[in-house]
Amino acid sequence: MDEQINLISSQKANSTLTRNFSFGLIAILSFLLPIFFIPAQSLSFLAGKNTLLITFVFGLVIAWLFGRLKNKDFSLSKNLFVISAVLVPFSYLLSSLFSGSIRASIFGFNFGVNSFVMVLAFFLLMFLAARLFIEKKKVLYLYAGLLFSSIFMLFFQVLRLIFGPDFLSFGVLNTTSSNLIGAWSDFGVFFGLISVISLLTIVFMRDNKAIKMVGYATLVGSLFFVALVNVLSVWFVLFSAALALIIYNFITNKKKEHETKKKNTSIASWVVLVISLFFVVTISVGGSIGNFLPSMFNIQNSEVRPSVGSTIDIIQASLASDPIFGKGLDGFSKQWSMSRPVGINNTQFWNLDFNTGANFVLSSLVTVGLFGFFSWVLFFGLIIYFGLKLLKGLSRRNQFDHYVTLSVFFATIYLWFFSFISTPGVVIFALSFLFTGVLLSLLYQEKIVKVKKFSLANKTGKSIVLIIVVIGLFLVSAFSYYLFVKKVSSSMKVQKSLIVLNAENDIDKSLELMVGAAEGSKNDLYYRLLSEMNLLKLQSVLAQEDVAEEVLAEQFQTIFANARVNAEIAVSIDSKNYQNWLALGKVYGSVVPLKIEGSYDEAIKYYGEAINLSPTNPSLALTLANLEIANEDIEKAKGYIGSAIQLKNNYTEAYYLLAQIESAAGNEEEAVKIIEALAVQTPNDPEVQLQLGFFKYNKQNYEEAIPYFEKALELNPVFADAAYLLGLSYNGVGKTEEAINLFTSLQQAIPEDENIGAILENIKAGREPLFGLEQQQ
């Protein structure tokens, strides 16, 4: 009997130790995840966040499996909420298996949130967190982690605002909107969350003056950053939260009037309500009053995503062919390439291949189809249903229970709301699942979600099966983590390869690093980059002098074969990505000028495959035009240029290429007309004005060239090329003083350019501006 008691005590001690270790991981993660990044150019910002999250989830899984081995027990629930939470990752697994690009869907080629492994990690975080917050007071540790994280971020960002974007940039955070969270909008969402928790702390923890003062301080600081980001959706949710809190307090106070005269109201709720309403109104009407903080610190948010209308167009096309399981987790960008609206070509985002749509939930209709979409909707709906059910029992609870339950519920709904209106990053998603896990824990505690525990300690046969299953899960988890680490390692090698190529111009070392990356992670992007590097190497081989013809031919054949094979591997990895076919077409297109037999036909074939996958992409038509020029078929080239301009009527590169063709044929007047037509389409492009002026300048028609150069400078006051040619044109028409003033300004702006000083001296001395420069060159 004593031995059995000791065994039970030992199991409880081990269980407590494992649980405390796991809870410590959760608390540390809540602090680290928002602020963590590795200041290295070789590791992307997002990869660092993902690595931290996956590592902590892996630790939680291992601790849980260890607990199952020790205690020989497990828990199950037949509750609909739990079932819905299992359905979502299951839908992602099915979508991955049926997508035709299994590896890309399961592990993801980038470090976004849309892969099976990431979605599974999020839900594991939720379920494992649910078993750890068995006491409501433990929620305070989560809040403490977020509090310290927000304080650190507050001081960090304020210092950068004061001293400029170069301060504390670590070579990574290079813009005014760069921050520790990730996207600038996510930065605002995070501080909106801190505002919500701070407001509830002030309202419900009013008897503790120290906590209340901390709540006021964090509320002021977080509202400052929400105003700095100034996103309408965040202000709207804050307004809704403050209004809901006021209404809730009014209702509960009415019920308690017969018991006590003490009212649970707070001026803070009204202040947040008024401030958020002010910003909602000013942003909605388009006024600049509410935008004073971003303007003061020159904050510019460059985040962009497709409109709801464009996203719906992509959804309709996707559901027509793959309605149940979708296109796969990397399928949105492919469907976007196939079905994107032609109108997008006349915007500045025409050459972007979007990975997601207007928001996460709508995008899921493309990636995981109707099954995945309705799994998400069911999951979200049950969060609200069971959360409201939990709130019904609060009337019988004390003030602290009110605080914990309301704050967790508000925070959970707040975070998930942004999945319906945007595409949050890894930090916001992780916090969404973490708070959902805490909410699920509260549902466990209140017996709203019931859990049945199974113990196999005294059942030898079943216990052995459990051990085998646990060991199997451990091996699967360890292998998955190993593959993720390999993926991160390959990503780092790719970044190093590109840095070496651009900074050191060492093509051989760059190729070596890229080969290592491709071998570590079979990513079609890596093989495309390898193929492009092979083509660069091919150019350097062809540029060699004093090399035997046999040696040159051998080098050429080897490198060309490598370029072709790498592009073919990219196609084999993902044949639905038009960029892979384009890379293969470029390999053959690069040798068309060398008149290699069959190269033109192969290039045409593979470019055609790319166009089939991206039919409204004007850059592909222009690529065919360049191929025809290389093949010396100018008429076909003109036809393809016309097609490119039809798809994008302000396509500058297409107009320039057509003008160059006409100019090379001696049709200068036709070339000018082409650029004038471009100027009609792009009246605010200084480059176009420069080109028009340059045509006139080349004919020494300085009088007609001057207005174009002046217009270019008006559009871009620091356009050095336009200022240079304008100064020469002024001198050409006898406006010596204006020319001297222009070149004096240029000399001050570009003191290292000695030619400008020489031109200035020549003009002052009455000589030709370029006198002596031709001889030097």
C-alpha cells in the first residue's frame, strides 16, 4: 500500500514538474515572440520568428509526450469546439495531399503562416496551453510577459522615432515603419491588444492601486502607438470594445443595485471610447487631423494586398476547378497569376504575385477550399458561442474572475477579428491561438467543455500500445523539427549567396552556397536562382579572351547544361508556377543570338507554358518581344510589344523598346511619337519627360528640349540626369547664367563627380561645356 502511495506521489511530482516546465515555456514565449529577431542579413526577420515559435512548440510537445510516458494517461473531449479545432489542421493536411505540390503545402517554401506545419504548430500551441492554465491566476503570468514585451518595444521604438530609422536598425530595420513585430499593421494590432487588456485591468483591478497605475501607463503608451500606426480597423475594434465594456458594466451594475451601491464603472472606458471614435471619424472622412502623428514622424506604410473585389474574382476561378480542397497552401499566388484582373496592370502593383488575398479567411477558400473554409467558420463561430456561454456564469463570480474571463474573451475575439479583415503575421496568429487556448482552459474549469481522462497505468497491454504511440509521435515530431531546421539553414545559405554575389561579385562562391541551399531544401525558387547564376557564369565564360576554342566550348556546354538542368528541376518541383517555365525559357533564349540549333523553338515552347499559367502578365509578352529581336524578326517583336501595351497601356519598358526599334531603323520621328504616346499615359513620370527631351537634345534642338527637362525636374527635383542635360541645353541656347547656376547646384549635390566641375569651369571660361572631357575619356 505504501509503495502504491509513493508511486502515485512520484507521478504527481513528475506531472507537476513537467507542467511547470511547459508553463514556463509559454510565459517566456509570450515575452519573447513579439520582440525576438536575429540581427543578421543571412536570416530573414520572419524566419527568426518562425524558428522561435516552432522551437518552443516542439519543446511543449516533447514535455507533453514525456508526461504521457511517465503517467501513462491521456485526455479526450467529444465537445464540438474541440472537434472543430481538429478539423482545421485536418483540412490543411487533405489540401496538401491533393494539391499536387505536397512538399510546398506541408512545409512551405517561405516562412508565412500558410503551411500545414505552421497551422498544426498553432493548434498544438492552443491545445497545450489549454492544459496549463488550470488556475485563473496563472493568466497574470501571460499578461506579465506581454506587458514586459510591450514596455521593451515601447522604449525601443521611441528611441528609433527620436534618433531616426538608422538608430538600432542592426542592418535589418531600415525604415521608419520597421519594428520588432513585423508588418506595420501588426504592430498596431499588437498595441491595440495591449490597450484592451490595460483598459480591462483598470476597470476590474481598481482596488489594487499599483496594478491600476501600471494599467494607466500601458494604456497611454499603447494608445500612442495605435495612433502612430493609425489603422481604421484597430480604432474601430477599440471603439467597439470600449462600448461593449460600458454596456456590460451598465447591465451588471443594474443587477447589483439592490445588493450594493458600489458601481463598477471607469472614466477610462469613456476616454478610450471618445478617442477611438475621434480617429474612426477622421480616418473615415479622409481628414489629416487624425494623421498628425504619422506625418510628424514621416511614417509611411507600404503594405499592400489585393482588394476584396479582386480576391473574390480569384476565389470564383479557384472554386470552379478545385472547390472542395482548394489549390493547396501555396495556391493563391498561382491562381492569382492565372486569373488576376487585367485592370491591376495599370497600377503600381502590376508585377506583384500576391500570396494572399484581402484577408486570411477569404484566402482560405482558394488555398483549402470549401472544406477548410467552413472548418474555420465553424471554429470561429464556436469560439464566440462558448465564450458567451462562459460569460453567462460570471454573475456568480468575484471581481478577479470577471477580470480574467472578460479580458481573455475580449482579447481572443479582438485578435481573431483581424483574420477576417486582413492577413496577420506569425506574432498575431500565435497570440490568437495562445489566447484561444487560455479561453479553452477556462471552459474546462467551468465544465462547459468536458474532458474525459483515461489512465492506463494498471493496464499492461494498452499501456504498451500507448508507449509505442508516444514514441512514434516523438519520432515524427523530431523528424519534422529536423526538416524545419534544414529549411532555415537553406534559407540562410540563399541569403548569404545573394549577399556574396551582390557585395563581393564572387559568382563561384555564390554558386557554391546556392547549391548547398538547394540540396538542403528542394525549393523551386532556389533552383531558379541557381539557373540564373549559371547564366551569369555563362556570360563571363563567353567574355573570356585568349582561351582555346576547345576549352571555351567545354566550359560553355557544362555551364549551359547546369543552367538547363536546374531550371528543369524547378519545373519538376512545381510545374504550376509560371516563373519556373519562364526560367527554363530564359536558358534557351540566352543562346538564341548564338544561333544554336533548336534553342529558339525550345524558348518559344517554354515561354508559351509560362503564358498559359499567367495569361494577363504583360512582362511575358515583352520577354517574347526580346526573344524575337534576338532572333532578328523585328515584325514579330513589334507584335508582341503591341500585345504587352494592350495588357498594360502605361508599360514604360514596352514603349521604350518599341522606340529603340524605330530609332535603330532610322525612324526618329516615329520613335518620338511613341514616347509622346507614353507621356500621355504617364504624365507624371520624370523618366519619360527626360527621354523626350533627350531626343530633342540629340538633334541639338535645345530650345524644344528645355521644357521637357524642366518638367522632369519639376516632377523630381533631385533628378541629376535631367539637371545635367538641362544645364547643357541652357548653355546651348545662350542662357549661360542659368547653366552656371544649375551646374553649381549639381556640384554641391555631387561633389565627387569631377566632370561637373570641369563643365562648370568651361562654361564660365566661354568654352564648349564638354571641352577636354572627350580627350580624358
